[in-house]
Amino acid sequence: MEPDYTDPSHEWWARPSDGYLVPLVLQCGQEPDVLPETSRWSRLGKLPSRVSPVLRVSYWTGSSLFVPGTRKYNVSFYTLVVTALKLLVAWPVLCMLVCWAGNLGTTVQQLVDARNKKDSRYDNVWVLSREESSQKRPFPGRHPIEQDAILPGPLQEARPPASEQQYTENIRLSGSLPPSGSRVDSSPTSLRPRYLCFVRDFEQGIYETVKVSDYLAQHGDDVDLEFVFVSYTRLQFRVATEEELNKHDYQDEATRNANKKVARQDREILAKWGMDAAKRVGKRAFWLDFECVRNDDGIARSTSSSQDVYRICDIVRAAHSMIIAIGPSANDEVASILASTEPPEYKRENVTPWLRQWGSRLWTLPELLLCPGEYRIRLYVLGDQAEPKELAKRNFAERAWDDAEAVKELVDHFEGSAILTDLRLIEAALACFSRRQTDQFNKGDIAYATMGLFPNRHRPPVNKEDSGFQAFAKLSIANDSGAFLSRLISLSQPDGAPWHRVEDTWGARLSEIFPSVSITGVVGADTVMLDKVHGATIHWDNLEPEPYFDRSFGMRYVVFVGFTYFACFSVPMAFSFFTGIASIVLSDFMRLSIWQVYMWLLPLAVVFALLFPIVLISTRGRVKQPAKSRLIGIEGIVDSASIEKHLWGFNHGNLTTTNPQHYSDEDDRRDPPTLLQPSGPPAGSGTFAFTLVDTYLMTVTHFHCRIPPVAILECGSEGGLQRTLLCSYDARTNTFHRQAVLRVNRRGVEQLHRIDRIRLSLAPHPQPKEQTHDTIHDASSSSSSNNDNLPVQAQNNIAKTSTLITTSHTWGVEFLFFALCLAGLSTLGPSNSARPSAIFIFHTWSLVGQLPGFILMQYLPLNQVAICTFAANILVSVVRGGTLFHNIAVLLSRVHAVLRSCLALTLVKYMITWYPIQELPLRFLFWNVAFEGLVSSLGSLPEITFHKTSLTIDIGGIIFFTNISLLYYAIQVGFSNLIGGPKDVTWLLPHQKLYYSQRAASESFYAKAAGAVWWKHQQSLFNALLSFLVFSIALTISLTSQGVIHEDPVSGAGAVFISILAGLLIYKLPSTLFAIMVLVATTSGVLSVLAVSGFSFLEAVPFQFLGRINEAPLPLLWAFMVRQSTSWPGALGSVSLSWIGWAVGQIIIDYTDSISTFATQLPLLIVQSILWALLWVACGRESRIRLPEHSQGIFAASDRDVEDQYSERREDSQ
């Protein structure tokens, strides 16, 4: 399944090299098929090993001396003998690998860079500014973010209609409260309530609610305004007015009437207790929320939009004393009325449960904490005829709260007996309030309850639209400049815990965490702006091996590597270059001189080739100091031993496994947890398992989270260890989201980059909603009038995405194809103008090379095989050109034929691995026919005379030096980085690796194998028949190619034209492949019959134009068989068999002249036609194999499936 990068759910990240946004692509520890499915990121597949072959061979040689998992050596007579024997066997291979295995030149540079102390820090984290975020977002769904705004405007959220709001906890229920951006009035009048209930007649129980300002104007400023505060919970008392109850949605009128009756009784009893309490303390006023919190219209309601709802803590502070009213649940009273039973009676044992129900509510705790302490609190209990009980504030904790110990700490603080610091006060208050129960009609209830504990001057402006975190963050910034909040973000909370749950996975308290960041503002509902952050990027796409030598090696190693580089690379390359010149100028003296010089320098290269692996493996016991610190991420659980083999080639125990775990008293808090067995994510948790490798700390950490983190942020320390935040990145809002928190050893800020103005969110990484391709709206634009926050048109971004994925580095892929064509020139054999002995040697030894080539392709990675076949072919061709002795030349020609046969299979696998199945006919034709014809045409160009100077184009010399240049370039940059499959090379970006690998022909093997239903016995018979047909058809094509090839520019131009025409036609209409293949093969056979019949008109230009048509059927046959194959062995086996058939036919032609007769050619043409028909029938039978229903739309089981599938892909890319 190809990744859809235009999918809004796919994540992107800013790559550290230039900050450009690219799709998030992960390397895996297992095959992607066994990992849970996700559309949030793409997967590269299982980790390929990029360790240099010279290091692998060196480790194989010295493996007997190493103790796995340690830096110790196992030195004994037996191990020394085994190592010596291995070294003797591996020595010839080492001589070649040290010469061309790559990385020697770059190692010298790495050593110099390390000694010059170049930047060895982790890669930086890109924080895109507003301008950069608009320029570097080639994908739909990006939100324009105003990053300079510290305190953004309110965010609009849908609220339930008033009729659906329940009358439960507190008076802060009104949805009509306007947002306020100004600080609450701090004038002296704000220290008093706006309304108070004044008792007119205690005996008659008459009171009236009076506006305090009017009362002062009437009686003067010296009047006694002290009052009693009445505290209760609406779980126990129904206080809504009849008007409000009439608007509420009840299931029937009986329920409504019962609620009205309970509300009248409860309002009366609370007012009665308020008057009684005032009388007992000699006061005339009391305060009840449903009477004294009123809107501007002055009408008493249970809900209000007045600013008084945020000042109740100030009202409690101003009170003379407080009473607490408790009783049975109001719902129980309503139920008893509906059931016509007696209401719940007072019992002494019910007092404590009722009191605890009162204490369980959010807003009753600050009322108790802030009430005056000089008077005891009276407890009024419904149904209790005795006098109200008086209790001291400090004695309420044990009776009223389950978390009495935590509440007692706050009570002692406000009583003045144990003063808390501001940090501890916020921590304790947040811990207590987060455990309280409330029906939050305001998202910031917990924050506002905490805010009430602080003086008015330390409270931030109240904004009703703020989220709870937003409100609390502003409180923290206003009181301690965000110190508490900077500790909170470093807390490792349980998975799914809300922001206000101050629990740590390791049991640490907030006061034990020392923050290292600065919070400069609140920029969202759950997002803060950080400064002075030290961070690093996590690489998820490339587990590159560490250099041979690191920063701990001295100058002597630089000198040694330099001499090795000179002896093993520069000398052979100079020999190749001058030998090529000698071959061109045909100077035997020059050849002899070069050979004599090289014979003197060759022992030097051999000695260094032997010393280099010995020195290399002798340094493996050192403690590693990487040349550059890196953070490498891998999806899945990968053990440290496997990772170390990918980094250094062997497991020396350099890496330590560290896994997050919970804190216990038995743990040593100052040492990170180590050596824990990794486990997969909990079932149903929605999390994925990941592995993080730190090459500076030498650790491997396994963790679980929902989205892969792309950066680490060091935000604090605790217990001698650093608190490291693993953060994912939301490219749509330019925000980092905390995924996990680790406790690690101190890295030191010198290894990290300082980052400012970074947006950090504590909320889970958002799941993008479904968005259309026409318009994508910014979530923050609904309430903002800024033009920058208007809807974003996404069509241009989608076009940019297609361009980024399909065209980036296309030139590199095509250059690779050109290099393959150049390296694989004349793979079908030399031309007819060559010596018969050369033709015979080539085809005979090509047969020998097919078996080792097939085995190499089956059991070794493509990049490793390519190193040997590509470099060996070029070097052998160089040596052949400089050879002066006939016997050596014959031997080298045989070796060269074997190598070219292996190289041909390598190039076939390369093209199958890189290019779509629809492009294979065109590319096979261009490689084997068009390129050959082009070279033939250029080689036949006449001399160019200019001012009496003749210039002849030596196309052979040009190709020779081009191959030498390609080899030199490949050695310099390293074969493992340059040559391989799309997932093996390093010059492609991760998303480009996926693009090229998943569109390649090789992907169809896995699809067909997964979807087809096979019967083993029948399939084995069918494979045998198909193999026989492929061999026979290739043999007849070879035998009917007599007397056709013309070595002239016309035939070369015809080869180019025919290849391009046939290839493009098949490319556009894949179903025509078989017909065109048969047509080309039949045309070649007919021309062969006519040629052996002696017709002279074949020398005409039109027939010369078809002179190389006999080279076209075999590449088309390869493409056809690859399309029909379901596995690598089947595809390569078919290609190999066709090559064998071609070579056998050429050998038969060389041995006998009877083939070149009309009596033989015509029957061969007829037999070939019959074989084509049998192949058509056989492949038609295969295409009728039934696939499962779910596979019918996915797997291309026939030519029509391929054509339809490719047409859809072309339409998607346009």
C-alpha cells in the first residue's frame, strides 16, 4: 500500500538539515506487515545493515577472539589458530575490499574533523517562524500560526443550551457570561459583597436582599456590614427559582412539581439558618449565593453572569464567620415526594457522610480554607433539633475529607501555623482541588478555585473562554513567573491523566524538580511558549554506522589511514588511468613501464590491506567516543546487541538498555533504571512501541507512545538525572506535543542546541479531522478577525506535495540508470565482427557465470553484490587492456565473461528493484538495444578535419574513462551509500525511498504471493513447463538471429528508434507487451530466413534500419517473465534461463554452419511460433488462478490489471 502524503492524518516534520517539512517516515525493527497499521506515518521496513564489507570480513576473521557483549578478548592457542586460518582465507578478499570498499577517504576527513573539534553536537531542532512555516509547508492542512502572540484571544467552543444545564454544584453555571480580558476591580468596594441579606425582623424571619452601595449611601460608611457566610452544596439543597425550573427539561410535570416543592423548602431553610447564625453572633446580615449574586437587573437567580462568581473567595475572606449547611441529597427528597414517602430522617450516623459529601465538592474547600479563623464554624444539620455544633477549622479535615492529610496542610497554611512556599501552595492546592468533584460548566474551574487562594493582585485576568490549563498557566506566570508550570511540564504523568494530576511515574514531587527552561507565555488552550530550551532532533530514517575511528584516536591513526588510502586506492586508480592511456595510444613500452612500477607498489598495497583489518579490530575494545552525537529512533523493540552490530559491526557491550519504570523505595533514585526486558505496548492502549538510541550516552531506551517523537527537550533535572521530554511535532500548528518523559544521565548543554520560542503542548497529539481539498480552516480562526487566519486554499499545497514526491532527485535515479547501462554494455555478447574465439569464450563462460550470479542474487543483499560485480568488471577490463601476455589475456577474458554474466543479473535485479513494472520493457530495451546502437553509431562517425587537423572520436576510450570515473566516485562516497535498492542508498530522502521502492516491479512479487492460492504439486509442474518454454524460446531467438546485425550508423539509429517506439507503446499500453514481443521476434526470424537465402535487397537502407532487431526480443522476454513471476527466484530464474538459452544458441552457431541455411532457419521459425503460442496458453492459465475477494482490486494478476492499476496511478499523480 503506497503512503498517501496528501492525507491530512499523515504527519510531517522539519528535517534538521534545512528545516524543510517532509513526511514522517520510520525505520522499523520488524517487517512493517507485523506492526499495527497506522496512517499517521509511513514505514521504511526492516533495518538494513550499512556496515562496510571490509569491517564485516574483518570481524568474521577476528570473531573467535571477541567475547560477545564485552570488550574483553578471548586469547588462547585455539582462538589464535582459528583466527590465523580465517585471516588466510579472507586475505585475498580483504585485499580487494580495502582497495574499493569505500569510506577510507571519508574516514580520513572524519578523523581530521574530530581532531579539529568540529561541531559534534546533536542535530538542532528547527522551530519555524511565521515566514518559514508558510514557505516550508508543501502539504494541505497547515494552519497559519501567529507565533508572536503570547496571549491569544478567546477560543469559541460550543456550549449546551441553558435548558439542558443541570442545577447541581455551584452558581458558576451561566453560559451567557461574557469573556473578560480585564482584571477584576481592585478598588476598596470590591472587597465587600455587592449584595447582602439584611434581617428586618428576627422574630418574624423577615429579611431583604439589599445592594451594599445603596445601603452605605443610606446609612453612612460607618455602618456595620459584617455578615455570616452560608456554605452548602447543591447536591443537598435545591435552590433554583420556579422560573428556572419551568425552563428546565424534566421527564414529566410531577418531577417538575416535586423539584419546585423541594426548592421552596430548601431556599427557606437556608435563609432561616442564615438569619439564625447572624443573630447568634450579633449581626444583621448574612450572605447566600442564590440571593446575593445577581445580574445587573437585580433579580435573584441560581445562575448568574455577574463578575461576583469569580469573587466568592474574596467574599469569604470578608465574612465575620461562616456556617456549613448539610443534609440529605436533594435527589433523595425529590424521589420521596414522587414515591409519596417520608423524606430521609436525621440520624446521628448520617452527619459524617453528609459532611463528607459537602467536602467532596470543588468550591467548598476554598470556602473553608479562607473563612476567618477567629470564630468557630457552626454546623447546621437538616432535621437536627439540637443546637448547631461549633467546630474549629483545623478540626474539619478529619471529618469532612477523605484526603484529610493533604487538606490539613492547606488548613495549617491559612491558619498560620505552617506557612507554605508559593510553589508548595500551588502544588498542594492543585493536588487537592483535582480530587474534588464538580460539574465543570467552566473549563477553568480548578484553576479558578486555586486562583482564589491568592491575593487579588496576584491573580491574572479572568477569561471565561480559557481552558483549565490556560487559566492555571496564567496564574503560575503571574505568581512565580511560570516556575511551577515549568516543573509541571517535566512531570511524567500516568498515561491519559489530565494536566492537573500532579503525580509522577517515578514518585517525585514537583518541588524536587529543578526547571531549566523559561515559560514566556500561554499561546493556546494547552500550549505554552518556551525559551532557553536545550534540544535535539531524533532521526527516524537512517541508522548509519559509526566511522571506523572516532575522536579518541590520535594522529598516528590519521597517518596510518592516509598511507592505507594511498597504497590501496590511489595506486590502483593511477594504474588504471595510465593503463587506459597506454591502451588508447597502443604503446607497449608504456604498458610495460606501468606494469613494472605497479609490481613494486603492489606489495605495499598488500601489506596495508593486511594491516588495516588487524589495526581495525584491535581498536574495537575501546570505549566509544562518537565523532558526532546522534539520536536514532526505530519503531518496534530492538535489542541493544542488534543495534550495536548496525553501528559498529559487532556487539561489544557499548550500549546499555534503559527503560522507563515506576519509582519504588528500593530503587536508587540517582541511577537510571537499566537492563529491563522490553515489552510491547499494552493491548488496546492505542500506543506503539519505539526504540531510542543515544550514541553520546550510549543508551538504548524502549518506550511506548501514540505518535513518534521527533525531538527531545531538556526541561529540568531531578535526583541527579535530567528530565527529557520526547515530543512529537504537529506541522499544522507548528507545535510540539509531549509524548513521554525520560530520566537520563546528564548530557551537558554543550552537546545540545539552545532553542527559543518553541510551542509546547501537554495535550495529546491531535487527530486531524476530515478536510476537503478545497478549503481547510484554521481551528483558531473561528473567533479571530485577522486576515491571516482566513481559510487556507490547499490546492497549491497538494500540487507541491505531488511535485516533492515524484520529481525530487529524479535526476539521480536517471543518472543511476545511465550508469547501469554504461556498466552493462555488451552483456549479450560481442558483435559479429569480433573474433570467433572471443565470441566462443564469452558465451561459454557466460554460462558458467549464471549459476554463481543467481546464487549471489538470492542470498546476498543487492548493494553488497553490486560492489563486487561492478568494481571487478571495471578493474578486470582495465587489466585486460594493459596485459602484454596472451595466456594471461585469455584467462582474464574468461574471468571477465563470468563477471559480466554476474553483472548482467545484478543489473536486471537493480532495474526490477528500482523501476515500475510498466517501465521495464522500455528500460530493458534501452539498456540492451538502444544504448548499444547509440554507441555503435557514435563509434562509426567519420574523422573530423579542422585546419588540417584530424579528430577521431574514440567512443571506446570515452566509455573506458567514464567507467573509471564512476568507479572512482563510487569508491569516494562509499558503495553502500551510493549503490543498492531504494531503501539502501543515502542520496534519497525517506519518503522518496518509499516512493521508488513501493512503485517498483519487485513489490508486485509480494502482492501476488500474498493473494494467490497455490497448489504445490500442480505449481511445480507448471514451473517446469514454463522454464522449458523460456529456455526454448531464448534458444530459438538466438539461433534465428544469423546474418542480421549490421555494424553501421543506420542499424544503430534503427536500434535506438525501434527500442524507444516499442518501449513507449508498451509503456502506454501494457497489455500489448506479448504481441509486440512476438512481432519483434517473428520479424527478426523472417529477416534471418531471408538473409540466409541470399536476397540482395536486404542491403537496402530500410532493412539496414532493422539490422539490430534481433537484440530486442530477449529484453522483452525478460520484462514479460518478470511480470508473470511471483517471487525473486522465479523472476531471476527466468532471466537466467533465457540468458543460458541465448548463450547456447550462440555457441551452436559458432560450432556448426548448418544452422545458417534456409532448411534450418524456416523450421526454427515455425517452432518458435509454436513455443510462443504455448507460452501464451501457459501464462493465460496462470492469470486465471483465483485470488481472494479482498485481493482482486489490489494485486495485478494479469496484463489488464497492471494496465488499470498504472492508469489509476498516473491519474493520481496528475
